Amino acid sequence: MLVNEHGGETPLAHVAERCHALIGVLRERGVDDGDRVVLSARNSDDFVVVLFALMELGVSVGLVDPGLPPAQAAEHVVDSGARWFVTDADQADPAFDRVAAGLLDLHALVKTAHDVPVADVPELTFAQWAQRRDALVVWSSGSSGKPKGIVRSGASVRRNVERTQRRMGYVGSDVLLPLLPFTHQYGLSMLMLWWDARATLVIAPSRRVDQALDVIARQRVTVVDAVPATYDTMLRVIARRDTRDLGSVRMWCVGGEPLRDELRTRFEKRFGATLLDGYGSSEAGNIALSSIEDPTYCGTPLDGVVVEVRDPVGNPVPPGEVGEVVVRTPDIMVGLLEPGGRVREVERQEFHTRDIGFLTPAGQLRVLGRKSAVHRFGHTLYPDAIAEKAGACGAPVRVIPVEDEQRGTQLVFVITDPTEQPVAHWKRTVSRFVAAHEQPNRVVVLKELPLNGNGKVDLRALRDIAASTVALEGVKGVFPRAHGDADPSAIPFPDRLARLTDLAQLLRERRAEVMSLLTQVTNYKTAYGEIDASIAALEGAAAEIARYRPPAIGQIGVLMPSNIPLYSYVLYLAIPSLYSERVVFRPSRRISDQLLKLHELLSGVHHLPIVMDDSGQREFMEGEGARSDVLVFTGTFKNAEKIRAGLRRDQLFLYFGQGVNPFVVGADADIPKAVDGLLRVRMLNSGQDCFGPDVVFVHTSISAQFCNLLCRRVDNLRYGRFDDPNADYSHMFYLDAFDASLDYLRSGREHLAAGGEVNFVDDHLSPTVLIRPADTKITPPELFAPIFNVVPFTSTDWLHPMLDHQYFQERAMAATVYGDLPDTVELLRHRHTVSINETVIDIEDGNAPFGGTGIRANYAALGRTRRAEPLLISKAVADHLGPDRLTASDATGRTA
């Protein structure tokens, strides 16, 4: 039986029938048994049917992780030399434009096969596939370099499955729940074991452990397979909700990465059962597996497989001593892929895994982690072995070595502690369990470990955290190393610089916590980028202040915007605290709850004189606003002018407004690149960002091709919740913008080319493309929505007067040009910040002025004088309040 994630059941006989029907469809499409076909899709019953149909057809099957970025997935397909690429991904993604293989939609194939009658349904034997030398291609993770295409024969895969079955003893009455990606060695092995055992396979989302627990209880699952991080999450979920009956499970199996003793112990204490560990690899399949009869560590090697543990010079070590795991197995890979798909045969008797571990006297294997030996104080150290010893502290520990030119190898201990006890506590605790030469240089405490798309620990993210921590430790208190060549005497309050360093470190180490706040008001992808931009701005703060040299001032007052709360907090509050004795802000009512929580989290670390005032706008202006030397406001021009009218003549007022942000695509532009850039900038925060271009001018010679690709891409954008990392956009958070967008679409509905659907229940406006006739004169409103307003233009003779219209002049903030249009760029640069063949997101720098000379876009005002200019608070304070400030008669730009 095959049970899909919705509970739908498919008998095994019907699975075979669907596979044979699909083989017919594949043959009609031109797929031949001599081909190589790459398959990349999420776990589903359709995936199982397609995979088995391809194997029964006898093609060479390449499996690509569906969680990879499209560009990397496309690179694997190109390198594989495959004739066909079957996927459930968005095939309109520009990354796939370079794929020469025929693109086939996985779900569409299965749907077509549903209508194909099959008279005779033979058993699935995979016999032809088993005879291929290049039957299976999988790719390494690339953690130690460029991912390698690993090629295995069908016979070796089938033999390895048989060895595994003899060890584990799956039976027809078993109900298997593999919480693993089917595109990886472990998940693929479970699919083939299920089929051979004639058992029941249940498919459930591996990242939703709460749902998986419900599935275990409802389906009476008997065997669960997952990576360690999934079991760690399971224990946390069970601790909160302990009502499900999980007694049907006879084997809890774990693999994919080393199992730590502390997790094994916690699991046994809670479930009264042992986690059955296993060890395998993409190159060799399953190597050693523990079982109910022998649950010790990873158990003994499978029948016909030999494992040795050797020292650095290659000599076997005695039981219990740590060394590199070396394997001899008949199931080893046959070779590696070379670009273009040729297989470079690899003849090897032994497989050096580059993993470390030890053997017990009884022959059971214990794997500790990657070899990665480092040298310190004259000792050869294995970080994963140290982590295993340190794990006796009672919390999960990872040890990450970081090379430092001045101080040698630094060991960073990353400890997972949901209660977030202080670093000092954990440093004292772990020090008791490791030798003097293994002591940590730095300890980082994380609420939870970062995970990649497979549910495994994201080692790259851990290495980034460790490297950042070492860099920050090395520069704390040493100003030039922390912030380039910046002069500390140029910063009015240099002692606060270390607090910005602490703030950047918080954003790195507690990203998940910050994300949980940001994704209450913005979508996941935007929030992730907002954190990165905030870290970069904090790291550039000292150089910014040293460059512009603002004077010390008494107080800055800020009326905060209703979007980008973290980035605004950093640019308007944290960095200005380096030259303002006190910073006071009033949150926008739309996101006041989220901003309050964010302030509580950040201020608990930075302890800067940043004060929140939650009074009404009038009360704020009569109180803290009136006492401020500088007032910062983001909003409408009308409100800005009202606020400015009530200020003292010596108060500096900085207004951040709106711009049209024209997006121009010339005749020779790279169309896929331009479409990709437009999508990124227009769909930022689901279209609700001031960077979004309100009009797109495309040369008529390429407008049809450009618009066709844009409409395809727009139609394939994924809708999801704010916290969904795979969603391209979410519902509209700002309801007034939602209403205004509907009015605008009604007025221009005759130009609708894509999208336009509206769901009033969840404020969902699908991304929409409006295409107007060529050379249509347009004065677009600010579109705080996922609306693409496209106007083809015939020549720059028409375009330039349009861009120079007073409406565009007053709203001149940013502009983008794709293609070779030097005269257009020169025209725009008179008033705009201009990006060329990239978006304004790519060129925006939180430590540099940004904007244009449009009076409705941004201005600085002192007394009766307004200067429309690109703004950066520190530069504006220096220019207008510093000792070298311009007088009103010296001012350039627009004045009033």
C-alpha cells in the first residue's frame, strides 16, 4: 500500500499499473531506455510512481535535491548530459533557460498517465535498470568543494538493498514512514526496501514533525526513519503535547549524520526505546546498520562489507581508538560524472570515507563525524570527536575549527540550548569534559541549530557563525580591526561601537528568533534579506561615521515607517546612537506590537539609549519630537509638509518619501536577466516596498518576448504564508494599499495580461501584469502592491521627455536601466540613484546616501529651506548641523 500525505491509499498492484501507464506516456514523449533522465521533486506519491517508472523503463536516473537553488539544480542537469529533466519546480525560472534537456512536469506526466488504459500489468522488476553501469547518479553536498556527481551501477544498488533487508528484516505487515528526501541515498533505499518487502509506505512532510506524529498514531506506523535533527524536534514537540499513541512503532531508525550520545539518551529516556543508528554514503550505499538484535552504535557492517579504522598514516588502530573509517564493499560507486555526462570510471578497492570513528571489541561501528583534523598546541585534533566528549555537558555540542592568521586554529563550541543560559555557564560546563588542549576559544549558544532543506544541520551556516564569532572576538576592543581604517576620534560616542557589534552577533546567532518576529509582517524571503542587510549596515557603521563626521547632538526623534522594521531600526536608531546622546522613536501603529517585541529583543543585548514612545503622533510631536535636534519621518509628502510646518527653525527634518522608480529595458538587454531583476524588486515584500518600480518601459523590439516571459514567471510565482520559506509572495498586509490596488486594476482592466485574481477572504491579490499600448503617456501612482505596469516605447525620443516630465521629476528617487542606453542613464542620473543591469536592491548601501532630487521622494529641511537630495542621516547631520555646514544661500538643489 502507498499512502500519500493527504491519506489517499493506492494498492501496490495499482502502483505498478500507474508505472506501466506512465512508461507508455514517457515513450510517447520521446524518452528512450538508453537515455539519462534527471528527476528533482518533493516527496509525493507522484514522485514514487515516476521514479519507479523510470527505473522499470531502464534509463539512467539522476536524482537532484529539490531544495537546491534553481541555478545549482540547472547546473547539475547540464553537467549530467541528461536528455530529459523531470521536475515539479517552476520551469519558467530563468535558471532553467540554460538547460538543453527536455523539461517534463512531474505532476502533469502522472495526470496524463491516469487516463491511459493498461491491459497487462507485469510485476515491476527493474531488471533492465539493474544491468546499467550508470543506473543511478546522485550529487554530493559540496560541503568541501564543488558537488560531485556520483555514479553507481544498478546491480550494486540492488545488492545493497538486499543486504539491508537481511539486516533489518522488514515484513509485509510493516508500515514505513521515512521522513527523508527520496532524492537522497537514505530515502531511495527506503523506497526500494518498501517495494521489496511489499509493506505499506506512508508519505508525510518531514519538516512538520507535529503532523508526522499524528500520522504515526493514525496509520499505526511500525518503522520510522529520520535524521537526528528530526528526532530532536520530535522530543520538543512531545514535551508540549503528550496525547498521541506511538506504541505501534517497533523500530525508530536514524541516519544521515552522526547520532550524538545526548540525543540517544534523551530519546531512550522519553520513549523507552533505542534509536537504531545506521551509517552509509552516496558512494557506497548502506555500510553498517544497528538492529533490534544488536542496537549498539551503528551495529556491525553489512554482510560482505568490511570496515577498518586507521590512523593518519594508514595503520589499523585497536578497538576503541579513534581514526578514519575505511570501507571495502562490493557496492561501491563505479565512477564520477564529468561535465557533459561522461562517466570517469574509478577503480578502487577501498573507500576512504573521510569520517572518523571507532570499532568496539565486538565489531560495532561508532561514527563521530568528519575527519577534518586540525593541529593545535602540537596535538592532532578531530573536532567531531571533541564535540562528542563535550556532549557530556547535557546539551548538543558542535565544534567548528576556524583558522586565524594571527592566533592559529580557534575552536568554536556551538551549544544548542532552548533556554539560552549564558555563554559563561556553558563555557565552564563544557570545559570539565575536554582536555586542556581541546578547550574552546569561543562558545556560541544557539536556541536551535540551523537546518538545511534536508533537515540536516546546515554546516555552512555553522561555519559562518563560527567564523563571524572569531572575527568579532579578535576585533572587540581593537577599533581599527573591527571597522577597517576608521578613526575612533571621528565618532562622538565610540564606546557604543562594541554594542553594535553585539547587535550584529545577535542577528547572526538568533536569526530564527528574529525571523519569527519579522514574518508576522512580511514574507520569509524579504525578512531573510532584511537581516542580512541589517548586519552589513551595522558592520559598516564605524566607517560611515568616520567618513561623514557628524557632530554630537542631543536627541534624534524618529517617526518609524510601517515596513522593514529591523532595517529601519538599524539605520534610524542603532547607527545614529553613535553620534546622538539619545534616540527616541514612535512606532507606526500598523506594526507597533511587532516593533515593540523587536525592540525588547534587541535592546536586551545592545543597551543603547534608544527609547520607545508609544504616544499618539500629536503627543509625540509636542513632547519628544519638539525636544529633538533632528526629526526623521517616512511617509506621505502631505504628512511630511504638515509636520515640517510645526518645527522650530533650528530643527533638522529628514523626509524619506516615495518615488516612481522607473525601470527601463533597452533593445539589447538580456531579457531573462531583466525579467528576473524586475521580479525581485517588484515582489520585494510581496510588492509592498518603496523600491518597487511603478512603471516599466520596454523597447518595442523586445517587448513581446519580455512580456511573454514576465507573464509566465508571474503566473508561476508561489503563494504562501509569511513564514513559508518557499513562498514567493504572501497576502497583502496593508489593507489601504490593497483597496487602492483594486481601484487601480478596475480602471486599467482592459490592459490585464496576467494575474488579476483577488481573494477578499485572505486579502490575496495575485501578481498582476498590465501591458499598455506603445508610447502611452503615464503618470503612475505609487503601487504598494504586486502590480507590474508595462509600457512599450518605440524610441528614446519618446522615452526621454516622459522621464523628464514634472511628475517624474518631483518623485525622482531611484531608477533602473537594463541594456546599453548611455543617454538614458545620463538623463536619469541628474535626479535619480541609478542601477545599471542590476536592481536598486543590489546597489543600495545602508551606509551611503540613497535617493534622488525629487522633492516628494526625499528632502532635508532646516528652517524654511528644503534640499531634495539623496539621504543618509549621518551625512545630513554633518552637512546641516556640523561645523562646516552650508548656509541657506550655499544650498543647491530644490528649495522652497
